[in-house]
Amino acid sequence: MSYRKLFIASNALMLAAFVWAFAKDFAAPWRPYQKKYYEMSADVLEKKAAAEKDAKKAADLRAEAKKMRRSPMEIKQIIAGDLGRFDRCVTCHVGMDEYTNPSLVNDFKENPYKSHPKVDAALVKAHPFTKFGCTSCHSGQGLATTVEGAHGWVKHWEKPMLKGASIQGSCVKCHGNFETLKGAEIAAQGKKVFNKHGCQGCHAINGVGGVISVDLGDIADKPFERIAGYNFKKVRIDGKELPNEHHDSHWNIQNWILAHLVNDPAAVTPNDPFAHYNAEPIPPSGMPDYTKEISRADADAVVAYLSGMTKEEVIPYRYHVPGPAPRQTALSGKDVYAKYGCQGCHGLDAKQGRRRFNAAGEGQKEYDEKMPEAEQFEQMNLGIEPTLPNLVGTYTHEELVKKIANGVPATEAKKWSPKGPMPMVYMPAWKDKISKSELDALATWLKSIAKKDDSGF
């Protein structure tokens, strides 16, 4: 091919590329939303003009309507520099664009045309959109300009838009006072439920709490690559499997947290207790089954609370609102038991020990290696932590303080099946977390609830 022909061909290809790019941009999915918003707004202005008795005001309204109809189609963007966010959400949600709709109020009922709810409320007034953007509270993918992309319903985007109560997790990120903050009541309830049921006994949050399981201070950042699709397939929310359609995926971190509260965690994460796929047996999740103890509303509240546990987002210090300093008051032994999450293993008010897979205990059949695996699993699942009223009476006060201070390592566990996994739940040493006065108070309370023998002592 001669240079002349190559030049002509390359120019033709370039022209074709320009035409294709222009056509693709002209057919961008955000354009119809923006165009319809301008038309709807112009219609409203014209109706006001028709009802206006003052001729000058009517003319001004008609002029404004005409200008609205001629508004250029364009990508709109909020640059929240302090937060490192570039949000284009207002490209479709034009009613929330302060430059197009300065009042941020309209009467449209349908998304994406309607205005932001409660724009006159203190919550919205304290978070101007031009400073905070959209995704700092709602999550999603700020730079995207398609419905699926902007809402984060695409593969490899792990921060989909928060829905329902989960959005209150955004309050937790910045507000140390969220427990008393209007608008964050559900997240505040989530923290209460988390602490009431002893989750902090196993899970620390930013180093505060137990060490048996993972620190949840960054649970909202957990990558999906660490959650097998096999496990998501076992989740049931309201009795239904979680869909994972490209445009409507429910495989997200919020539902993964919820799954552990509305399912038996051992069913969601069964692992490999018979070493079929690993060199050593791996027990199921050691988390208690809370399905009969925590209501669905409280489970959703815990999800909202934990949705604020992130370390990926760099939030400037001046955006943080400090919480009140904790009150330093003497606690009763029962309060100490609740404060450090002892109920996570030993039950609410120490009434009943919780499950400890493959621990030897009462009510189990004698181990027989010829027993079918399903029956072995059932027996291993009957293992429980000690029910404290049955146990603490066998110790003196000093022995009990020492036992709690030094903990009980996993290696001391008595296994029901010698070939089964080591019971994964154990009692850590509390001597560096619980003060001596609190240990004394705790031991005193535990001795007071000890089961009496037949003599009445």
C-alpha cells in the first residue's frame, strides 16, 4: 500500500472513531434523565406563570422555563477535595444539584428527579453537598455515570450504595457522639446490641475487646476475595438465597454481617471438621447461634453499626466530632461481666454456656469412630462452654480471680472426638484488660450465683 493510501485509510479510521465516540456520548444513559428533569421543571414553571396574576412575574417565570428547556446536557460533578471524592451523582439526580436547583426542593416523587429528603432538617444542613459530596455518606462509585456503575452494582466494586438503615454506619465513621446523635439511632442501637450479647468478648474493635476472633475495626473494608461464593450461597435472608445478578447483587459486606446474625454461623461457614479437604480438621465458625436471641430489627442495627468500621477512608481530623469521655464509675460484678463480653461465651446473665464445637460435655453420646459423620457432627455440635453457676462454686474467690486473670488456653480443651478439630473458642487471659478491683467484683458476683449443693450451701 502506498503512503497516500495509508494516509487516507488512517484518516478514515480516525474519522470513524470520532463518529463512534460522538454517537456513544450522545447515547449516554444519563442524558434522558437530565433532559426529562429540565422538561419537568420547565412545565412546573410554566404552570406557575399561567397562575401568576402579576404580568412581570409571569414573564420572568416563562423566561426561566425557556432557559430551563435550553439547558445544555453535561456531566455535573461535586468535588469534595478534603475527602478525596469526585461525585457525579448529580448528573442524573439533578434535583440535588445546588446550581441547577438552588433551593434543593421540588415536588417530584420519582427518582432520580426528586430532591433529597429532609433538606430542611439539621442532618442535611450540617452536611452541605458541596463539602461532603454524595458517596461519603451513601457509598457507591462517584465517578461512574451509569445506573449500575454509580450505585456500585458492578463486579470488582466493593462499596455499593448503602441501603436502608446501613447508611447510618456513615455517621459512625465521623461522629464519636453517634450514640446520642439524632439520625443515628439505629446505629446506636446496634452498638448496644453488640455489647449486650457479648460480641466484644471475642471481637475487639480497634483493639478494644477480646482477642479470640478478628478485630472488627475494619470489617466494612473486608474484600470479597476473602468470602467464598460457596459461603455466600449458604446464606439465607428472610428464608431466601441471596441473588448475585450483575445488576442486582446482594453479595455485599452488609449482608455478610447480617448472615451471621439471622443464620446459624456454623451453617454459613461449616469449614472442614472431618478433614476431607485439609490436612487437619477445621471446625465451623465458633460464633454462637443468635437466631433465637437477636431480633431481625436488632440484627439490622448491628449491621448499621459495623458498616461504619472502616480504615480505608482517610477522613480529615476536623471532620471528626468527638464523643463524650466515658464516665469512670465503680461497676458491680454483673456489670463487669457484661462490659467485657463474658456473655458471648457463657450466656446472658451466665445462665447457659454457648456452643463450643467438639468440646466434651454433658448430654453427648460416647464417641464411636464407626458412628456416621452426620451423627458425629451432631454430637460435636452439642459441646458447650461451661455454665458458670455449675462451675464457680468449686473455686475459692482467690482461685476464681486467678483463673479469669490467666485464662484457659485452647490446648486444655477436652475433645469429644479425638480425631475432630480443636474447639476454637477459649478463654483468653484477662489480667491486662480487667483491673484488679473489677476482677474482685466479678468473682464476688459469680460466687453469688453459684449453684448450691443439696445441703443448701
